[in-house]
Amino acid sequence: MALSQIKKIRVVAISKHKDKILEKIQNFSDLEVISLDTDINSALTKKSKEKLENLELLRANIEFSIKTLSKFEKKKLISNPISISLEDAKEQSENQDFSQIIKICQNYEDKTQKAKNDIENISQKISNLAPYKDLSIKLEEQNGTDNYLIKVGEIKNIVFEDLIKKTNELSKIVSIEKVSADTTNTYFSIIFEKNIDREILQILTNLKFIDASLPKTKGSLKELIHSLKSDLKEAKRSIKNLDKNIQKEIKELNKLKIAYDYYSWEIEKLSSLKKIEKTDFAFCITAWVPKKSLDALEKEINDITNEYTMEILQLKKDEVPPVAIKNSKFMEPFEAVTKTFGLPLHNEIDPTPFLAGFFIVFFALCLTDAGYGILMIIAFSLALKFIKFDKGFKTLISVLLYGGIVTMIIGTLFGGWFGLTPEQVPSFFTYIDASGEKMFLLQKINPITNPLNVLILAFALGFIQITLGTYIKFFHTYLKGYRKNALLDTLPWSLFLTGLGFYILSITGAITSSASIIGKYWAIAGLISLVLTQGREKKSIIGKLLSGILSLYGLVGYLSDVLSYSRLLALGLATAIIGMAVNTIAILMKDIPFIGYLLMAIVFIGGHIFNLTINALGAFIHSGRLQFVEFFGKFMEGGGREFKPLSKKTKYIYLTK
Amino acid sequence: MTELFGQIDGLALALAGAGFAVILGGIGSSLGVRYAGAAGAGVVTEQPEKFGKVLVLEALPGTQGIYGFLVGFLILLFTGVLTGAPKDLTLVQGWQLFFACLPCGLACLFSGINQGKVTAAGMNMVAKDGSNMGKAMVLSAMVETYAVLGFLISALLLFFIKL
């Protein structure tokens, strides 16, 4: 239920057992190898380095092939990872030669890329030539004869008339043939005598003539375009054929995926050699290991050999161990929330058990709809049952499942049922409460007509969480041995806030008046102790008093933190009102003839799914933010380095035992 | 001027308020989502497998538009426009409803735009390392706080203005 205690150890053993011991450690998954200061004596010899490089190349090729083949994989709504045991994965991957399939995939990618380039080039050519397709001049004639020259190209529509006029002024023996025109340009050919070529060219340049640069081949343009089109078809067909051929190889995909994971493990194992020191006959691993795993680790290594030593090392000054948090099975999913913020420092406390209750209640308050709660319970318990998630995702789904359960409970108390009002449901779901208001069964409070009560509830929860935060800080610093700091810095705030809480409760009449006097004096006592203690660092007595009084300004910080919890009401209202809006629009649909009821159902279902998705996302983020900013800030700093043991991580496969 | 305002009754003012809330929130969100989406498109080009994460992040600055819409919806609901029997509102009530819409509208306008910018920066975090997703979301949600507060005040005002 807290941070795992992590020890620094050193294992020294005979070299010949190195590979076996490393394999054991990797399977053990609870040991992080510490890097060496220098890698002069590192166990990563030239030979193993070569092996590592080869493996990395192989893995990159496998990844490339997976990427190629995945394009043709049938997409499924739910795709489960491949279940396989460790031994099978090893055997399959080592006994198979992947060079064949890698070659096929590379070949495929090369050829399709080439075909795609061809298609692009040809299409470009066709679109350039298209305006001239009715050109009567044959391509071999485009250079003209001894006496006449020919130009083919385009100018802007607005200057085409100009061109005709100017050339006619120049000579009568100029023939301009308009081939086609679009909204901006006119495409034409011009034939003229060689002796006036300078003048004609001058006119053309002035009018911003662009030469068509027709290909220098034979035949008419029409024929050329036709043959280009058939080339295009050919290129497209070749891509289709390539696709068809590669699809035959799709059966290799699973093997490739298994091999990818297997070689990733091997690479990680080999890379860790870099951090291991070796001598002629022995090797030495320095590592972080959780204290409780030490015995198990010793037993694992003992299975291989007894020619080893294992000792626990003292930490050097300034050496900071990595951080791992360990919680009961019930609390474990909430580690996902903590890890979103980042881990606490190694000498701080694990906030997971403290935030769990608050997080889930806040999440539910942001939704407050029992119907949505039930939907979430159904969806996420089915997902957990039928889909094999990796660990990180599984914890997230579990948190959401808890969220669904609490949302159902709170939603029932608040009377949220898909944004419906009590008038819209059959009467056996409702009752009339003492004040004559129609309520859902089991509903205790109506957040739409009584939002203030919910706001007060939100503030109260925030106040409790923040006060709890100061107590956590107090106990933690006290138990760590900084008793003076704990007693003088933190405790006065805790006591003051507690007293204030009781005092506010008694003012509102929630508790008896005799308690109110206690609360009042308690709060005042807390206030005085704050003034007396918070300035103790200052030298002069006036300085002490002044900073003592100034420290009361900290109350503003606590106040603004509490006010921040008002978002719980806002988000809860948002869910309720969107739900209401969906229902209103759905009912409007009913009056459309013939398909009215169908449309109503579509709007109702689609609208509520949208509302649930967007608000569950908002609920998760905002509930998390309240933990990270308002709660964590009271007792922890965060920023611990995560404990990353040498292990077998999987991307595609699910290891069965 | 007097002629123009003489034509305006309480209901028209209330509906103008509803319009402002929806329009301002919508502008804020659409700009915000644009910033986030443009940055996200870049991430997806390089790493298509992150589409899911990018989509979730892109949705974050979209809430302001929803808050604006909700305030507009509440006005329609409370003034009876939705039920087809609009209430007769005095000019004072009309102004009250109009001003009640502004906290949400204005807060959502600026919060949406700025949340979009923070989210776009968050896209870069996700591009670098997918596990930064949670942190990027929290950073983005910090900006949303003020839209939430604006919405809260607008909603409370609408609940408590006597019609």
C-alpha cells in the first residue's frame, strides 16, 4: 500500500552462467540493471555487439514486413493479441527463416512505389497534353519546314484577339489555329514564314506565350494520349496484381508479429550486457531490486548455479533509487491515475490509496446519471471479460468500471436517468416527496431545482480532501523524523482547517450548538498557533509576528482550492442538461411522418452515447486534475524516476503461462 | 434608436442572450479545435497509430461550444420557446437573462481559443511519447476551468432569475 522499498544489490557469478542468469532475470521481471560508469569492462564484447546489430536489423526488417502486410489484414472491431506461450514463441521464431517473406515484402514495396510514380508521371503528362488533343499537326511536323515555322502553346484568353490582330498586321501569311480554350487560357498553333520569326516571337513573348513543349515523337497527339492512357491502365493493373500476390502471404503475419516480440526481448537482453561488468572468469551485475523480491531472486539464481554471490549495497551520497508503487488488487487500477501525474519522489508517500475514493466519487458527480452508470458497467465488464488488454489499458478500463458503479449509485440518489424528468416515465418509477415534488424512486436530491445543495456538497468534499492532504503531510513528515517541521509547520494548518470545518458545520446548523462553541474556539486556537509558528524562521520578534500574520494569507490559497471543486456541479449539470436537450430534440422528431419514431430512436441513442463519451472524458480529466493540482500539492512534489525492470514487454502477443 | 429598442421586448433580449452564448462558445471552440486539429494532423501523418489519442485531445477544446449551447438551451427551455408557449417577459427580465448568458459566452470564447493552443502544444508531447497523453490532457484541462466557471455562473443565474 505504498512505495516499494528498493534496494541496490550486486550479483557476481561465473561467466559461463551469464546467459542463463540473464534469461532468468528477464523472466523474473523485477530487477533494473544499473548502468556502468565506464563501459571499458562491459560484457558487451565485439561478438555480442555484432549479434545485437544483426538482431536489430532483423527486427527492423520484420517490422517493415508487418507494416506492409498489415495493410491487407482484415480489420476487426475487436482485435485480440495473439495468445502464445513463452516456449512456443521462442521455438517458432528461432526455427523460422524470415528472409524469404522479408524479400517478398521489400520487392512488393519497391514495385508498387515504382508503379505509383509511373502513374503520377503519366497522369501529369496526360493532363498537360489534354488541351491540345485536337491539334491537327502531327508531332513529327512540329519543327516546321525549311520555309515555315510552327509554334504550339497557350496564352491568356483576353490577349488572344490581340495576337490575331498583331500578327495579321505583320503578315498575311500567318495561320493561327485555335485548338481549345478553358476559362483562362487559349491553346493554339501558329504557322509563319521563317523570315519574320523574330517579329512573331517578339509578339508572342510580349503576350506571355507559354510553349507547350510537345514530346518529339511521331504520330498525332490523339494517338500519343491514347497510348499514355493504356500505359496508365497497365500501371494500375500491375499494382492490383502486386496487391493480389502479396495477399497470399498474409498468413505469415502472425508469425512475424510473434517474432517481432521475441526478437525485441532478445535485443533488450543483449543491450543490458552493456551495463554488466566482466572480468576474465566472472561477471558482475549492479541493480535495483524491490526488497520483497530479494529472496525470490536468490532462489531463481540458485536454480542455475551456486557459484555466485549476492550482496546488498549501501547507497552512495546523492544516489536516488527509482520508484515503484505497490497497491492491493482493489486499489491497483487507481495507480493509472497516479501515474498520469507521475510518480512521487522516493522519499514521499504513495497517494494512490488516498485519491482512489475521491477520484471515483468526483468522477461520478461529474456524470450523475444512473443510466450512464449502468451502460458503463455493462460495456466495461464485457470488455474486461472478452478482450485481452495489456496491463496499462486494463487498469484504465477497471477504473472506468468502478466509475460506472459509483455513477450508478450517485445517479440514483440524484435522480439522473438518461436526462429524463420524472413526468416522462411511468408512475411506478416515481414518488412524491415531502415537499410535493415528483421524484424518481430512491432519489434524494434534485440537482436541477436545487443546484446550491450540490454546490455545497462539492465544496464540502473539496474541503475534506484538502484538509486530509494537510494531515497526510503532517503524519508523513512526522514519521520520517522531521518532527519539529511537522508539528510547527503543518499541524497548525491541519488543526485550524479542522476547527474551521466544524465551525462552518455548526453555523449551518448541521451539528448541535454545543459543538459549535468547540469548533469556534478550536478554529481560533488554530489561527493563533498559525501566527505563532509560521514566522519562526525570522530573526527579530517583529519579523516573527509579521510573517506569522502574513502566513494567514495562505488561507486564500486553501479557499481558492476549495472553490475549484465547484466544477463538479458544473460538469454534473452539463451532463444532465445535454441529456435533456437530446431528449427534447428526440421528441421533436416524433412528429415527422413515417420515419418519426425511427429518427427519434436514432437521436436518442446517438445523442446519449455522445453525451456519455464526451462527459466521461471530461469527468476523468477534471476529477484527475482535482487530485493533481488541489490534492497532491498539499503533501507531495512528485517527479520520481520509474522503476523499469528488465522484462519481456509485448507489443503483439499475449503470453500464456 | 428609440424606435429600434421600442420593438424589442424581454423575450427578444433573452433570445439574443441565448444566441450570444451559443455563438461565442462556438467561435471559441471551433478556433480551439482548429489549432488542436491542425497540430494533430501533423502527428497523424507521421504516426497514424496515434489517431485515437490525437482525436481525444482534439475533442478537449470542443467543450466550450457545448457549454454555450447548453446556456442557449436553458434559455429556450425556461422562456417556453421550446414548448411552443413563449412567456411574456418584461424588459428587465429580458436584460437579466441577456446578461446571465455573457459569463459563459465570453469565458468560453477565450478559454476555447487558448485551450486549443495548449492542446496543440500537447500534441507535440504525444508525438514524442504516447505515454504523455495524460499530462497533455491535464495541461489542457487547466484552461478549460475558466469556461467551466463561466458556465456555472450562467447556469446558476438562469436557474435563479425569477420568470
